[in-house]
Amino acid sequence: MPQVIAYRTALGAITAFATTNDWENDVQDASIGNFVSNVNLTGTGTGVSSGRIQAMYITGRSGKFGQINRTFAEFSVPSEAQGNITAITLRFVPYVGASGDVIIAKSNAGTFNSQYGTGNFADYTTTAYSSTINPDGGNSPTWPTTSGTTDTFDITLNSTAISDANSNNFLKIVFMNHEYDFEVQEPSLGTNVANGIRFINGTDDTYGTRMRLLIDYSAGYGNNVSGVASANIAKINGVATANIEKVLGV
């Protein structure tokens, strides 16, 4: 089965924090973030920074302090796979240690010139695109607790992600802490769990480290129709070419 790569067209980490006694309302359910960090899509490819997936609730100098970090990404499906996707694997490079459970969810975040803003913090959904990934081996795959600058990590996305990518020809995702953020469970005081993602700038891909989707797809019907190459045909009478074996017996 053929496979094609979809590189990230946007990637950014958004943080919301507050000194508060109400972690859920003032942090987890914040409508806007306090800080955003976007990958440099047009840089030289030599710079990196860490995007985090984090849930924190600690006693600070001024009282109780809460923080949530979410990492958003967007991908466009290449034309040859549109409507015909059968499997999607998310590949990226983790950063430093890991202590939290992570889930990939559907994002509704729009971007401005491929950049996220603090206003995108709440642009997530409760639609899961993956199983829960944790660092202690309780689920598969296990989030790496250590990694080098070229050590990639793969997460298989589920049938919901595949269906959305086939319907929309793009996929928008958000990395979230599963237990405290996605499931909205207030952490006990002293909690600070985080997982890192290495942001690879620019278009350099010497070691295959830019965040990407590995998309498996069915080639579908392989003949020309009325002089149009099959590669340029997504559907015939509303039926995806992946589900068509013959047209008029051919």
C-alpha cells in the first residue's frame, strides 16, 4: 500500500496560567492563554525549542499557582491520498523527560499566516484521535523518558482521525495532558507533570525529524476516466476511487 508524508504546516505551544484557588475555571477552562511559542517554518532548520504538554498546580509565593500547556499542530493531506486514507501515524521528536499521560485530540484552531495565537488556547475538542500515551509503560506506545535530537517517536491515530482527514483533506490536532486537562480532573497541590516535544525549525529534514504524518492510502481505481488521469480523480459519482474496482467494466 502506498504511503505519503504530510509535514506540519503549523506547530505551536500555548500556555495558560493563573494564581488561583479555582484551577478548573481559571486555568483549564481559560478562554485565552498567556503565552505562545510557534515553530519557525521558514528558518534554517538548525534551531530547536521545546513545546510542552503540562498540568501544574503548586503553592507559589503569592498563593496557589496553576498552569496548563497544550501543543497544537496542523497538516494538509497530499492530493494523491485525499479521500483514500487507510492509516495515519504521527511522527515527531520528543524532548527531555516525561512524567504525564498524553492524548492527541481534535483541534479547531485556526492560524494566521501559519502561526497560533494565545486566543487559540481553548480551540480543542473532547474528540480523541489517539489512545492515552504514558511514560510508565501502562499503555502502548510508551512516551519516551529520554531522547536524542534525532530519536523519533510514533503514535498511531485512530479511525476518527482518519475519517476527519478523508473528509476535510487536512488534520488539526492538539497534544493534551490526559488526566488533568482532557479529563478535567483538578490536580492535587504539588502536581507538576509534563512531556516535551522538540520543535524543528524550517524545512531541513536531514534526519527525518520534522513533525509529520505518515499516511497510508489506497491507490484505488487506476485507469483514466474520460481522459482524466486517475491520480487527479478523488471520486466518481460521489464514490471514492479507493472503493472502485471498475468503471463500465474496465
